[in-house]
Amino acid sequence: MGFLTDTVLRGAASSSSTKLIEGIDPSQINNDIRGCSVDLHVGDIFRPGVEAQSPGSASTPNRLQLVLNEGETAVIQTVERFRLDAQHAGFVLPVSSISVQGLLMTNPGHIDPGYEGPVHVTVINMGKKPFAIQPKMRFLRAFIYKLDQAVASPKSPTGSATTAVTQELLDKLSPDFLSVNTRAASAAKKEVEATVKTAHFFQYAFPAMMAVLGTVGGAVVANYSVASRFEERIKTLEEAKAVDRLKTLELNYPTEKRLLDIEGRLKVLQPNQAKVSSPRGK
């Protein structure tokens, strides 16, 4: 078993009887077949999620440029068609120049001996930027190898037909991987609803709350003012009562009379104090 080289592949592609792969542009055969691989190009493009008979459906494939936004999917069928016999098989891989841009291919792989027809892969844009799929753009690389002997049960043309892109197949696929667009729309809707609620709050609830707070605040200020006036009134009354008591005391017992009384008592005490202190002098 071994891989076919570019010389063998070019000869097979140019042969009318032993052609292993067809659909290669004769003017580009040296560019498309190099080393031990064959470049495959974008042919029909299908879009999961579209209605039957619409552009991108199984019956009406897209043959123009298609831009995939982040998370969007498509099914791409190659321009080239394989015509493998019972002793040849192959496999396909995405070219690195496309993979590094975030275009993920979910089902490239083995091609059975006896297979006839194009190959198709499902692609998902896993990059942050939109990816433009151009008609006849190089996107896969095929390797064909020869088995040591022919297989007993090669893939039949009927079996090859079962791999065709059908509307049933497209309906099973999601147009939006992990529902990126749906989740983004849902998040945007929630953000809008939250903004609307906030706007309604400031438009209706906030003024009402401010009115309530104004009323309560006014009542508190009014109560404080009344309390302050009461305290001032009580203080005034208490001061008035104190003055009245002093006046009453003055009327009943004048200050001058009290001073004379105190002076008289002091005169009485002075002789007594002299008598007590004279024996100590002897």
C-alpha cells in the first residue's frame, strides 16, 4: 500500500479510462496536484435551516459568495468528483490556511474504495470575524493511496448516492452552532428589557418615592419645629417662674433686712469668741 505521487495522480486525472478523480481544470493541474495530494475546491454551498426550494437548499444550492458569521454553519460540496476503483481509497483534510482563520470542518475523513462522486463537509465559523466562502476556493486536500489488493466489497454507485446532500440532512443540522445568534439575541433582549424597566422606574416609581420622601421629610421638619417651639416655651415659663419666686422672696423677706439680721448675729458671736480665747493666752 502506498500514496500516489503527483506524476501518477496527474496521469490518472488526464486519463479517460483510469480516471481516479475528475473535475480538475487542465490549465491548473500542475498547481492543484503537487507532491502526493490533490487540492479540492468549493462547489455547491448549502445552508442548514433554509426552507426547501429556497437559495441554499438541497434543490437550489448557492453558487455565489457566502459569508458565515461567528457560529454559523454551512455544507460545502467539492467541484471535483472521485471515481475510485476497488483497489484505491483516499482521505481528505482541510488546508491549514483556512483552519487557522477559525473555519472548523466537522467530517473530513476516509473515502472508501469504489466511491464515485464529490465529497461534502460541514463547516462552522469558530472565529470572531465573518468568514467569506468564495466559489472555487481551495479548501480541502485529498490523498489517494493504492491498496495491496482490491477489496472484495467496494462501495457501489448506489451506496455513493446515499452520501448526497439532501433536504432531510440539512434539516437535521443547526444553522447556528451552539445557538450563538439565538443566545446573543436573547441577551440583547434581556438587556433592552432591563433598560426599559430602569427607565420606567425613573419615570414613574422614582418621582413617587421622592414625593413620599418629601412628604415624610416635611413632616419631620414640621415636627422638629413644633418641638423646638415647645422647648423654648417651657424654658421661658421656667425662667418666669424662677423670677416670680425671687420676687416673692424679696417681698416677704427683703434683702436689706436679711443682711442686718446677719450682721447682728455676727456682733453677738464676737464677744463670746474673745472670752473663749483669753484663757489660752495666760
